[in-house]
Amino acid sequence: MIRRRLLSGAIILCLSACLCLGAIQYRAVRAWEECAVKLPIIMYHSILKDPKYTGKYVITPDQLEQDLIYLTENGYTTVTVQDLINHVQGTASLPEKPIMLTFDDGYYNNYLYAYPLMKKYQCKMVLAVIGIQSEKYSKTQETNAYYSHITWEQMKEMTDSGLVEIQNHSYDMHSLNKGRNGSKRKQGESSAAYEASLTNDLSSLQKLFQENLDYVPSAYVYPFGAISADSKSIIKKLGFLASFSCEARINVITQDPECLYLLGRYLRPSGTTSDAYFKKILKEAAS
């Protein structure tokens, strides 16, 4: 009889503990859901004045300006990766209608044309830099809107404005001609060799950011959106709190840190008005 009572008591305690734990987990999930914010991210690349060069990855400064006017007039607030991190960590909330504008590769024309427009409309941009290119042009000091990349000095000016956030786009993995697709794992490459290669490349650029900008990026932007299944754990191990893919989708930002990895983005090509381009994306974000 005593054993039965003890066993019954133990079962009750166990069930109570499970129910309590379940309630805690439920409240945690509810808390994440209640602070969930839908976030569209737009992906730009090169900005050139000559319309004959426009296309999938090139738009004109006028097209970019029309985008900024459209977003501003429709009540959208541009945000950075740090804004997302603050939201996830509960230290600050995202605005009611957030949107992120990312610029891949770190072209000099982003400094020449995009940066002045960000200052004019007080919008923020996230600039993903290819380290080896910025190293090259920081040495040569060559400035050409059609092919050169931003220098450390130009990056410092941009970040000091508070309108530009720099992120890691690899030191020398933005290539399709070195046996791998961007920073994706090579066919037949061992897990250890891949981790060493990715770690060496990204860490070398993080070190350069620290030395030249006194700042270390918090996000990794995958070149070409080429992603390996085992890269996420490596990215986390290196201290990155976020990463970007090229998958076209709306992101849901909660207080779950996992929501910041492989963020989706919509490519912004030339050939369509701001109203036509944003209408479908922003409708989905608002639904």
C-alpha cells in the first residue's frame, strides 16, 4: 500500500513537472509569436548612370531614388542587421513597417551613387563587402564607377554616418572559377577541410574589418546564395549572429535567434517601376 502511494505521488509530481514545463515552453513560444515582425529584404548590386548597362543586377541612381521615395512615402523604415539583433534579444523593437536594403559586393558605385541618396532620404543600407577587392582598391586608390570597389577609407566614412552597416561577403570566395561555387563545399571535400577553408577566409576578413574599421560584422552574406548544409554550424562557431541567402521570401523576425540565419531576399532588377516592383512584396509582408 505504501509503495502504491509513493508511486502514485511520484507519477503526480512527474505529471505536474511536465505540465509546468509545457506551460513554460508554451509561454516562450507565445512570447516569440507576439513579437513576430514580417520583414522584406531587398537585394541590390551595382548602380550605374548609363541605362544601357542596366539589367538583372544593375539599376540607375534614378531608379534607386524612386525606390527610396516610394518606401518613404508609404511609411516604411529601413533597418540594419543590428536592429534585427536588438529585436531578437529584446533590447529594442523593430518599427511597425520595417524593410532592409542590402547591397552586395561593395562596388565603388554604391559609395558614389547609393550613399548620397541614403543621406538625402535618411535611409539605411547594409553593404556586403568582398575583402580581396576592397584590399586591392584601397592600395591602388583607383575609382571607377564601372568596376572598382570601395576602400577602407570610404567604408569608414559610410559607417560613421550611421546610415551604412558593413557585413562580410567573404574575403576571396566570391568566385566560380576556383573549384567551388562561392563558399559552398566542393564535391569530395572533407568536412574538416571545408571548415578550415571557410573559417580561414571569413576570419581573415573579420580581422581586416577590426583593423581598418574598429568593427566586426555580425552577418555573413553567402556569395551567389550558394549554401552548404554544414556551413550554418561553421558560421555560428565563427560568431556570426545572422546570415543572408538569395531565396525570395518574406522573413518573420521573432525572439528566436534561429530566425536570423539564411534570411531571404528579393532581387531588385531594372525594368520595372518602384510601385510595380514593391506592390506584391509589401502586400505579402502586410498580410
